[in-house]
Amino acid sequence: MPEIIKILMNYQQKNVQYQVMLYQDALLNQLLKNFQGCREMLQLLYRQNQKKQQHIYKHILIMIIKLIGYLNYATDIY
């Protein structure tokens, strides 16, 4: 019976590790999307006039703040 418990605990530990890996992957994908979003906004910035630039700056700042939040949250997980 103790052998079964060891097997189940090992399985549970591996399952948790797998779930953490999936979560890390999802978090990294979200970070990548945000970085790509920042890049696209910067490209738009060069194409727009002065009036629209302030609006784009605001969105870039929001994305950077979100990135910092994701990074802080990701480091809290570990």
C-alpha cells in the first residue's frame, strides 16, 4: 500500500509541475504579445501626426505598465 501512495504522490507532483509549466508558457506568450503590441504601437507612432502621438504614447505606457505587472506576478510564482 505505501508503494501506491508513493506512486500517486509522484504522479501528483509531476502533474503540478506540468500545470506550472503550462501556466509559465501562457504567461510568456502573453508577455510576447504585449511586446509585439508595443512594437506595433511604436511603428504606428512614426506614421501618425503629432496630435495622435499622445494617444499612442498613452497606450504604450499602459502596455509597459502591464508588462511590469506580468513580470512582477511571474516572479511571485517562483
